[in-house]
Amino acid sequence: MKSKILVVDDETDLELLIRQKFRRQIREQQYEFVFAYNGVDALTKIQEQPDIDIVLSDINMPEMDGLTLLEKLSEVSPLTKTVIVSAYGDMTNIRTAMNRGAFDFICKPVNFDDLDLTMQKTLRHVAQLRDTLKAIKENNILRMYVDESVLNFMDRREFETSLMLNETVNATAVFIDICGFTAITERENADTVVKLINLYFDVMVKEIIAQGGFVDKFMGDAVMAVFRGEYHLDRAIEAALAVRNHIELLEKTVPGEPVYTPKVAIGINTGEMISGNIGSATLRRLDYTVIGDVVNTAQRLQSVAQEGQIIISETAYQLVKDSFRCEPLGEVRLKNKSNPVAIYAVIE
């Protein structure tokens, strides 16, 4: 990849010398040189060509000297690194240059082999800075799409060497569906639908996180959340109660529609499930999630829940019956279950 280098020097014969000494690198498109004749001219060139990688600057120049240019460059182009190339190589100038942000200092007359090595070192440093900045930006974007708990897992040392490994965990799965929202999506424009769903999801996510859970995925107008650790079932139910209460306080009028008061239907189940990366390592497309019968049952429980209901399984009820007020709803048949399942509604 070609590197762009700005040379700032008022000696007019330096341009010809640079082009002669680095003719092979120029011909092979390793280097592209841009020339300026003082600090003012250099700042103009930087603004016109922001892809300049490094600056080679003299100190003693008319209008704006190299040391003043160093200060200006740190403001207008902080990623661009400067190597001072000057005959004024006394310690005072060297220290001033380094304190103002110079990456290195080369004394004239120039040893062009040494200059080339210094340029290569500086270019590597700039590339590392840009890669780091890119990684930070990508990480910030990633945090908008991936739950913090998943990112913490990805940061573990064994993550890259065990992409397809999994573990059996005891946890609670929660499925929350926004009732009646499909009818709105059929009638309203995309912008209205997205704003509404994001409003409701924001309320849900805040309550899930407040109880130490993490959002596994968004599925249309539904959310899947997982709770692990101490009292994971209790915390999951607390989050579900909070979501139900807060969602029902929201009231959003859709243009041309009567007032729509959202309600949720929630299914909760607890027990052993498989946790790990599901997908294709070959395609580098993975989904860190939980799977298993407990998870499937939680989704089935949500499908039979009515508006405003929080439905839990018999197993979950036996674990929390002393902590939450629940009422039995009898037995229901769930998809892919051969026998009827006893269910309970959490009241408070």
C-alpha cells in the first residue's frame, strides 16, 4: 500500500534530491511525495490531502517555522506523525521538537539510508495508530449490537481457540412478545413502526439489565433474554414484572389510529441449557446463545400467554411459590410436547 509523505522545506533543490534518492520506491508505488515550502503551505496541503501519513519538516523556514508547524499539526491532524529534518540539531531544538510532538529528529546533511529506515519506522507507527482507532470504532459499534455479557465472554483468553465449544449451564430463559403489534406493522409506514418498537424495546432492555440479565436476541416484536448466576429465576421474574408494569404505562397514538396501549405476553422457564457459539466457524458467522428443551419450552409458554400474562412452568413455580404470588391455570398442550403441561401465571 502506497504511503503519502509530505516534505516541508524551503530549499528548492531538496525536491529533486528526494525524487532521485527514492526513485525506486516512487516507481514501485511504495511512496508518494508531496512538497510544501513552509509551515503555512504545509497546513494547506494537509487540509487538501488528509490521507498524508507522515511529515518530514525542516525547522528554519519563512512565514511559519517547523517547530510552530508541529504545534499546529497536533491540532489539525493528530494521527499524522512528523520527523524533523534540520541542520539545527542542538539539544535545545531536539528537546523542543520532541516536546511539541515530533516522532523523531534527523540532522542534516541527510543520510538517506537512515532517513528511509526512519520513515519506515514512522509509517509502521502510524499504521498501528490507525488500526487501533479502527478497532475502537468497530468495538463501539459492536457494543450497540452485542450484549455486554457476550463481549465479556469474547474477551476471555480461550475464546478464539474454543469458538465451537459449549457448556451446560443452569439458567432462566425469558421470552417477551409485544401483543397486537403485528397489526400496526401491516398498516403503518416503516418509520413509525421502527420508532415504536425501539421505544418498547428500550423499556424492556433497561429492566432486563437492571436485574443482571442479558438480551440474547431481538426477534421481530419479541425479545429473548437469559439470566444466569445467583437467584437467576427470581431476577428473571422481577424483570418480567417490571417490563409488564412499565410497558402498560406507555401510551402511543399512531397517526390515523385509536390510542394504542401496548401489552406484553411473557413466557419463563428455568433449568439446564446449552450455552455456546452456534453457527459456522468456516463462515465466521456465529451466534452466542443458549439452546435446549428448557429454552424451547419458555418460547412455547410465551406463545400461550395472553395479554399481560407472565406464564411460568411447574418447575419454575415450585422454586418461587414462596416468593411470588402465582395462580394455577391448569394444563395446556404445547407444540412438540407429547403430554399436557401445567402452567402458572405470576401475579405479583
